[in-house]
Amino acid sequence: MTVDLTTQIRPAGEAATATAVRTLRDGGLVAFPTETVYGLGADAANAEAVARLYRAKGRPAFNPLIAHVGDLAAAQRIARFDATALALASAFWPGPLTLVLPKAPRCPVADLATAGLDTIALRVPAHPVARDILRGFGGAVVAPSANLSGHVSPTTAAHVQSDLAGRIDLIVDGGPVEVGVESTIVGCFESPTLLRPGGIPRADIERVLGSALAPHYPGAADGQPLASGMLASHYAPRARVRLNAASLTRGEALLAFGPVDLAGIDTAAAVMNLSERGDLKEAAANLFGYLRALDASGARTIAVMPVPDDGLGEAINDRLRRAAATQG
Ligand code: TXA
Ligand code: MG
């Protein structure tokens, strides 16, 4: 495993964009901000670069990547869009939506990046730094979240550094991200399917579709690829995560939401509140950073107060469930 690179960290700006583009062209690995989380980019057409990316993350090669492009026209050179896909793309791109579509006939993306599937996940991010890099590079950039496989996704350049320093070439620091949870992934199959809840609430997508998204059953024997964070245990801090906490045991850290009135709060090892005013957008933006911070407090267990499941709450609860899943 290559773990011996010098990782440059550059503040976002023209110089950093130029270095990022050059590094991608040379087959290097570049972490950059998107509005959801930081991504770790590689030239999607360069199989060797894609292989390095899997290695740097320690990601299993059966887990396919999202190809990022600058606009819909570029996306249409990579995948086939039906009317539904076009409707979703025009409603939500650029933005935190990923579409899984049939590959175009001469799809330029390396097979390794799609784990041999005949579908591909595509996204047009809205973050200005991501857009500048994609525009400068021209081609598609595959970019998983810029964390070690299985860890909490990064919402700051410092998070990326703590997971990947020495394993990648460049980190472009564009400050903390805005959304804080990954993109919503919709499979444009016969029935549009919610593969991963994320930065665009389900209801917004269903409003555009005029119908409900089909549920996704990971591992169902329907030939559909496993999708989304996929592995039940993911986004995992070192500490144990205990959901729906109604009280605290001595020494536990608390990840709170809304007003806090828990028995045992006075003995908490640490307390962080996702949103004191109970705002789900604010909570999503704070989620991964607070999980990392509470993990670093050294508490053995992070107790989490219930978070409502509407709007962005569906994505937050999905990530919390995965963080809580016991590891095999
Ligand atoms: O917000 C995001 O989506 C971030 C930023 C960096 O764009 N990216 C991200 O990538 O979350 P990653 O690799 O951590 O998650 C991508 C998910 C994976 O769980 C993968 O299984 C799924 O997308 N995926 C990729 N291609 C797929 C396909 N053809 N069919 C079904 N699922 C796919
Ligand atoms: Mg990820």
C-alpha cells in the first residue's frame, strides 16, 4: 500500500485550482470540497489513478464510485438520460443529488470505477471550488468521500488530513462544507429508487417525480447493485454509538439535538448539540464534525438523542444508524 506521499495542503483559489487540475492530469489524487462533504478525486478515465484511489482509501474494489462532472452536457456523454433522469437533473443540478443511470455506449470512465456494473453514478456538484476544478480539468473526476473507508466522512480539510495525509497528493482547503451529509442517490430504474438518503430531502425529489421513490433493499436478490453507504457498518467512530438515548450513563459523551433535559447530563464526558433550536439543516452540517470531536474526547460511548426523521433527518438518521452498527 502506498502511504508515502507528501500531501500538499493549499487554500482554495486560482493557484490551488491550477495545481489540482495538473495533479489530476498526472494521475494524482486530489481532495477538494463539494457542498456535501470533501471528495477524493482522480481522473475517471485513468484506470491506474482509480486503482490508486481505492488503495489510498482502503476501499473494497466492489464498491463503485461517483463520477463528478461540470454540467449536464458532460454527464450525457457518460450516461443515458431518460425523461425522469432529465427532470431530476434539471431540478437539482448543480447540487447534492447523484443519479445512477445506464452507462453511455462509449462511456469514458474506467471499468474499475464502476465495479464492473453497467450503470454509473453521476453528480454535478454546486460548490464553486469543485466546479472550478471540474471545469479546468474538463473530463470526469471520480470522487468518493475523502476519508479512510468505513470512517466518518470529512466536512473540513483537517478531517481529510487526519485520515489521508501521506496517502494522497493534494488537499484543497475550501473551509467547512455547507450541507454536511453526502448527496442523495437516486437509481433511475423502472421505478426511481432511493439508494441513499442525503443532502436533498426525499420529499423534494418526490415532488418533481410526482410519485413516491421506491425503497431500496440492500442485498435484495433483484440483480440491483448494492448501493449507498452500503455496508451496514460505516461512518464508524472508534467509540460505541448508542441511539435514541433518553438518559445518560456516567462517562458517556452526548450528541444532543434540540433542548437538552436528560437524566445524567451532569456526569457527561462531553456534550455537543447538533442544533439547539432543533434545525435539521444545522444538524446535518454539524453531524460528522461533532461525531469526530466526541470520538476524540476519549469517551467509550457516544449517546445520541433522537432526531426527527423528516427532511434532512432521514439522511442524518441513516448515517447515525450506520455509525452505531456493530463492526464485524
Ligand atoms: O456527496 C457525495 O455523494 C460525496 C461527494 C464527494 O460527492 N461522495 C460520496 O461518495 O459520498 P462515496 O463513494 O462515499 O459514496 C458513493 C456511493 C457508494 O456507496 C456506492 O456504493 C454508490 O454511491 N454507487 C456508486 N456507483 C453506483 C452504482 N452504479 N449503482 C449503485 N450505487 C452506486
Ligand atoms: Mg463515503
